[in-house]
Amino acid sequence: MLLRLVVFSFFIFASLHAKEYIFATYPSNTPSKIIQALTPLMEYLSAQSSDTFKLVVTKDYDELTKRIEEKSIDFAWVNTKNFVLLKEKIPSLQYLVTYLEHSKNGQITPYYQSFIIAMKDANITSLEEAKNKHFAFTDKESTSGYAYPMMIFEAHHINPYTFFQKVFFLKKHDKVIEALINHSIEVGAISDGTYYNALEKYGDRFTILATSEPIPLDAIVASENVSHQESKRIAHLLENIPLNSPAIKAFEEHLGWASAGFVRKNERFYETFKRTLKVPLYETLQ
Amino acid sequence: MKLYNKILFLTILQLVAIFIFGIYQIQSLYLTQKTAFDQKNLIQSEMIQKRFEEKLEVLQKTAQILINSQEVITGIISNDTDMLYNWSKLFLSPSTDKIHFIDLDGTVISRGELEFRFADDVSKRFYVQQALHNDTFLGIDMVDGEECLVYAKRVKQYGQKTIGIISVALIIDDAFLASLVEGTTMGIAYHSQNQTLSTTKEKLTNAASLHVMLQAGSIKEAGFNIGFTSEEELNALKEARTNLFVGIGLALIALVLALHFTLLKHLKEYKALSQVLIDFYEDRLDIKEVMSTIKQSTTEQTTPEVKKIAEALFNMSQKVADTQNVLEHLSSTDQLTSLSNRRRLEESLEQKLKESKREESFFSVIMIDIDRFKTINDTYGHEIGDHVLIHTAHLMRESIRESDILGRWGGEEFLLILPHTSLEGALVIAEEIRLKIYHSTFEHYPQRLTMSLGVSMYRIGDTPNSILRRADNALYRAKNNGRNRVEYEN
């Protein structure tokens, strides 16, 4: 009778302490695809934590920031830039884990890189030799297509807008490759993944002129709502997610990501990105 | 005027009138059609002109829309190739082949038609320089190696500061020219120092320049000409007119010839018949010759109408001939004895004299008189007298040759003409006749009948009277010498 009372009391206690968490992300892809990709992860977390995780896809990054500030969300999936900016803005933001991926070079890494490449037939072997050539970034909002390449230029004391004859913006990494192949530009900034894909598609026709520092992959963070202990517990669950779980498979299926789970790194892992924010923007928009 | 000429003249007159009326009608139709043709071509020319102007308008409007876009301005300032491409490709159409965004250095930032071709220098291009200096350029120039209608205009930030150029171009090619003249019967040709294009392989006729408000470009001698691809319709019309003229003319000639030969064929038969009648009337033919000629003139090919007329004429001639024969017979025959009468004998004698004179032949005549015939009439009556005359004539006719001519000269006197007979032969015949009569008996006259005969032979220079007088003298002598005898006078 006493045992029954203890089990019942535990059940009542557990029920009273089960929480409902809001897990938010911004639309980095089609919202429906994001929902399909992340829902199994919510199910995994709910099952493992005995809490309830509800997925919310905000309208955009600004809304996500605002809601973290307002504490109307508990967890968030953010990219590197967002994490760095959010952390500066909301110091209480708690880092949980970094996303892991199977790299094209065969390694499992929590980061990727930017390459500055040129066509081999352009006979450019170093960044310095690319002076007065035509260059292309992807997008000013792109981490690997703009921010980290800008860090490379900074390291070489190069202002790309004066160093190169012309600088163009082609939005997508693949388009930089196509522009190189069509000899519209001689030099371009792309992600390592794009480079390896181009290698498969066009063969060894490119010269890597410079390589960026590792660019941390996306992070999962917790707002002030979540206790430090609770955030550690959730981070632990994420770190230990099986690679064959439906949550991991859903990334591959709906977003095409070669996911390898999550790893808990030191927050300083993201500090390299902070330096990109200090790189002169050389804005041409007047 | 002959019937043939009358018919031919009147018929030709009618045909010529129809021909002239036909020519007038055809010419009127031709002129009406030609006016419609010219009108259609004028409308088509205006339509092509309008289409060309619309093409230019599309270029200008497209450029203006893009210039007014803030995204385009931002894209040019920030060299956002991708955004400019995404914008411009929406405006590409059959009337807009190329959209280029060019910065102030003359570097292409983006091409709407080629996503990955940009960053090349076009600052030396005429249209770029013109747009940079004069704000706009509308004309013909080379764009990426192709001759194009180009509209280039400065792009300004806040409507003031020039940040670049937009060029919108339409390639001048066969498809462009074809789109201008589509659905028309006209052709268009484009000629420049670099190329000559035309919608037709044939030379344009009545070609005229297209009135286009284009600025002088770097392409020399560039211009458009419109004209008829061929005057096929008009030529067809002319050919139809000529064919109708020739057709009617040939039909007229054929009709006249057909009429001519039909008239000749029919009138020839009628003419032959009428000529027979004329010859008969003018005594060139006698009735028998008329009949034989009519018979000869009708063949199997003779038309039924003429055949019937010929038959009618033949039958009529036959009846005339029969009547003539009867009359002739009546007029030359003695009614009592059925021998030739005196008129017939005189004619025969005349004829024999002519023949003898012409042929240097001879003949003889015998004047015969029944002895004491008045006594027979007085004694036995005239009926018996007539019977004696008839029977005597019959007996004499049996005694003479077929070629001999025997006739009643008058009363109980007979004359026998003996062709090709000498005096001796005539005396023999005379004696045979005398004896035959003498030995003959008569049914109603019981007495022996005798006759006296006077013979004479033709002599050169004889007349009917002279030869008859000698025969008559011989007869008188026979009477005086006792009757029932033959005498002659040579």
C-alpha cells in the first residue's frame, strides 16, 4: 500500500513538473520542409526528456531574435552568424550543442570552410596574383560566401573592392562556379562543399588560392527561460542522439543534410566568427 | 452585196461588238482589282511600319520599367549580377532579345539572356558611348556580335546621379524581319555594311524605305526596305486579262472562220442549184441537162435541206420535161396519122440541110401524094378518107428505116426525108412504098389505092424550097404521066 502511494505520488510530482518547451527556428529553407525535417527531432526530445517540445518556425530572423528577447521561446536553432549576434545582444543566451555533418572530404566535422578559388587556365596561383581580376561573392548575407572570405582578404590586407577590377554578387555558390567556368570572372568565393561538388562535376579545373578558418555549423541555444541544469540535460540528449534515429534521417530526407548528430563545443568555438563582424564591410551601396 | 458577205459582215459586226464589250468589262474589272490591290498594299505597308514602331516602343518601355525599379538601381550599384539577371529575364520576349546592365566603366554587370556571361568590357561600343554622353540611344548597333535594334539609356539613382546604363536590344535577323511582314504579301529587306537580309529570295519590287526614327549608329548604310515580294497577284490579274483578250480574240477568229466555212459549204450547194436554174433560164441548159446537173450536184455529203430542195427542183424539172415532151410531141405530130406534121418536117429538113452543108453529106426527099383522094372522100366519106390516110401512114412507116423521117405534109400529101440516101436509093425506097401501098387492102375501102411519088436529092446550095420544088416537080410529072408511079428530078 505504501509502495502504491509512493509510485502515485511520483507520478503526480512528475506530471506537475513536466514542461512544455517552444523550440523555434527561422525559415532558412521552405517552412514546410523545415517542419518535416525538425518534427522527428521534437518527438525525440519529447520522448527522451518527458517534456513536450513544440516546433515554431518564425517569420524571419528578426522575429526569432525578438521572441528570444521576450522569452516567448525556450530553444532555438540558429546559424553561426545569428548565434554570434544573438549572444552579443542577449548574453544570457545559453549554448547547447553544434550541429555535426559528414564533410565532403570524408570527415565528420562541426564546421565547414570558405575557399577563394580561380580557374586553373587563368594561371593565378596566389591571391596576390588575382589583382585587377573579376571577382564574385555569393551574397553579403552569406557566411561562407562573403563573411569568411572577407576575413581572408582582411588577413591579406586586401580591400576586394579596390583590389579586384570588379566585384559581383551571384547569390548562390553554384553560380560562382558557373561564372568561373564561363570565364566571366577569374576568381570567386565559395564554400568547401560547393568546391567538392564542382570537382566532381567539372574535374580538377580549379586552384584554391586561400582557405578560411573553420566556420562553425549551426548551434542550438536556450533562452533564459530554461534553467542551466535543464539546458545541460537537453544538450546531453542531443549529443547522444543515435545516428540511425528518425530525427537524423529526416535531415537527410527533407533538407539534404548529411547529418552526423550534434556535439557540445566550447562557446569560444564561435569566436572566429565574431572577427568577421569587425572586418570592414567596404559597402558600395550609397 | 452577196448573201455570204451580208451574213459574214453582220455576224462579224455582232462579234466585234461583243468583243469590245467583253474587253471593256475585263479592263474595268482589272482596274477595280488593281485599285483594291494597291489599297491593300498601302494598308500592309502601314501595318509593317506600325509593327516596327511597336518593336521600338517595346524596347523603350522595357528599359523604362527596369530603370524605374529600385531593385535594379540597387543591383547596379552593388554589382548584384544575380538580382539583375532575375529581374531582366522576366522581360525577355520575342521583341526583346537582350537586356544588359552596364556600369559607368562600360563593364557588363548582368545579361538577362545569358546568366553566366558578364564582366566583359563594352565601353567602346557606340551605343554605350552615345547613352553615356547623350542619355539615350535608339538605333542600330552591334551587340555581342549581332546587329540589333538597340535602346540604351542611362540609369540614375534618385533620378539624378547616373550609375550605369541599361541596354535593351532586338536582334535584326530573319525571324525579326519575318515577324514584321507576317500575314502580309509584302517583303522586307535589311541591308548594312555587314549583312543583307531579306524575307524573300526574289528582289523586292516597288521597294520603299521604312520610315524609322533611328539615330545614326556605328553600322554604316543600315536601312530597311519594304516592297512586294512579287507582283504575283497583279501579274496573275494581268495574265488573266491577257488570256481573256486572247481567248476572246481567238474565239472571234474561230467563229468567223467557222461561219465562213459553214456559209461556203451551205451556200455552195445553194449556189450550185441556183446556177443550174440561171443556166436554164439563160438557155445554157435545157431541162434534161438541168435534171442531170441537179442529180450530179447532190452527193451523200449534201445537207438534208439542200437535198430536199434539189429533189424538189429535180421533180419539178422532170414534170416540166414531161410537159415539154408532150407539147413538143403535140406540136410536131399530125393528129390523124401520128406522123410528124409539116412544122416538124420543115425543121427536120432545115436540120438536114445544115448537117449536109456542114458535114458535106447528102440526103434525099420523096414527096408522096395519094392519087384521087378527093374521090375517096367524096365517095366513101371523110371517115373512110381518114382511115385510108391513117392506114397508109402506118404502112409507109413500116417500110422505112428508123433514121428516115416521114411526115404528113398536108391533106393526102406526105414527105419522106431519107438521110445519107442517094437518088438511086431514094428511088428504090419510093418504088417499094408505091408497091406496098398498091398491094395493100383497106378494111373499109375496097378499092386499090395508088400514090404518086416525086424524088429529089440534095444539091449543094439547096434551100428547103429548092429541094422541095424539085420533088414537087417530079410528083407533078408522076401525076401527069398517069399516076401510081415514081418520078424524080435531078
